[in-house]
Amino acid sequence: MPDEHLTPPKLPHVAEPETAQAAATGENAGPQLEQTKASEMSITRRQKPKPRIELPPPYVAANHEPPMVTGVIVVSDEGRLKLTRSNVNHFFEQTYPRKEIVIVNATGVDVTDRTYPLAIELKVDPAEYPTIGALRNYGIRRASGDWIMPIDDDDHSHPHRIAFQMACRQHRQACVLLSHHFLVDIENVVIVIKEDKRGLPGTILFPNQENYYDESIEGPGEDEEFIKRCFDDNISICNNSPSWFPGPLLQICTWHGRNMKTREEFFGPYADPRYQGTRVPGVTEDHVRYLKHALSLYGLELHADTHKPEGPAQQELDPAYT
């Protein structure tokens, strides 16, 4: 366990602002909505930390119950069960109030190691559902949520992720994506912030309105095709940039050797050996401290020296990736 322990703040119930402009400015929000300032990220450390950059203020609808969000997690690799179990357990630490999780288990081994009232584990025959799209569709059809969030079994979501993405919705029909997330190689210590101003496909939150994955796609790429087919340009982008904390830490994607993508596909140009043992430009010491804490929840240890020089200059990278 690391010396530092980060305790995330508690957020109030989050409900949908009328428009993206209302979310940003509070205009046209109506008398039912009131702006609530999130508490600062608190850190228990030996020395008093520098002030945190506060989270964007969410809105609270006084007379409306927030929509239900269903997390759908597919389990197809028995060798990743430790990560999966931690992922399921920490899903219920999300600060968004109304949530459930549907676990589609194609391994034959029990995933949940404790009982949750709102956790549904469905065991399926992988011969009947041979692709990730088919497995996800099986879970989506059994979800009771108004919104669906597919969750990779080996990713870590910050406790505010669902609340933040639900607050970013522009309207009921939109697909909601994050603009930034972290990529981390545990063993070789490469820490990267990946950005896509068009939204990152692996961060989808979408309305539960008969939207299903293409079951013919084998291997990675099902999220990209799903967005093109179901939503096209009807997308809301949540700007979770590194300019505020926790920013890209809303989602942490780990490289551990059993990923569906190759290391080169996962990291792009950052797979270059020059990056081993480094954090790339834009990754702060605060980011690294939280990464250590988050990964420790999965029983993983990140051996990162936050004072090491950063990796190669940003201009040396492939601009198409960044």
C-alpha cells in the first residue's frame, strides 16, 4: 500500500441540466435547479498538500429522482478475475446515487465475492455469445437502467465518474464520452494522458433505447463501431482535461499483459522504449499519487518516481494519436 491515501469528496445527487450551456453557466436552469459546490479533494498525508482544483459544480434537481445508470461488465478471461472483482466492488463506491451493475460472466467461475442488492451476475456459454458485442448485448437487454455504461473489467473508474458524465448530458438521446483518460503500464511504468477532442470510445455512457452492439465484430473495436452506427454526431463530450483535478483520473486503463490489444495498439507511440520509467508531459505528481492509491485498491503497485524526468518531448509524438 502507498504512504498516501486519497479520500474522494462526497458529491450530492446529480441530475440532468437542461442544456450544455445551462451546465456551464447556470442559465435557463429553472427554479428547480440549484448549483452546489463540490467539496475539495482531501488527502491524508504526512505534510499538508497544496490546495486542490475543485471539481466542476454539479446541479441538484430538488423535485426529481435522478435516472438509473446500469454498469454492464463483461467477464471473458478467468486470468483477470482479481481485477474484475475489485472493479465490481468499487463500482458501488460511485457517488452517483442510483446505480446497478450487470455482470455477464463467460468464465464459469463466480465473479462476485460479496452480496450486493443491485448486482446481477449472469452466467453464459461463450460458444453462444462468442464476441464482446454479443456478451454486452446480453447484459444490456437485462438492464433496468435508463442509461447504460459499459465497463471494461480491468479499468478503474474514479468515484465521481458516473456523476460527472451524467451531469454532462445535453439531452436524452446523446451518447456521452470523456475527452481524456489515463493509460498506465504497471510493470514498465509508463504513464500517459490520452486525449481525443471527439471523445474516447472506451468511455461510453448512452441511453437505454434499443441501442445494441454489432455482434459480428471480433476483437477490439466494438465501441468505435457502436458509436458510429447508433449515434454518429449525436454526442456530448465531457471535457475532463488535466487543468482540473481529478480530470483524466476519471478513468484509468491499465496495461497488464492480458489485454485484448497489443501493447503497441494500447499505447500508440508511447510504446516506444524511451518512455519506460517515465511520466509523459502533463502528468503531475498529484496525478501519480492518486494513480498509486487507485491501483492499490486492485492489489497493484505502481513503482513510479514522480521526480524522474518526463518522457520525450511532445512534438516527437505522432500527432494523430495525441
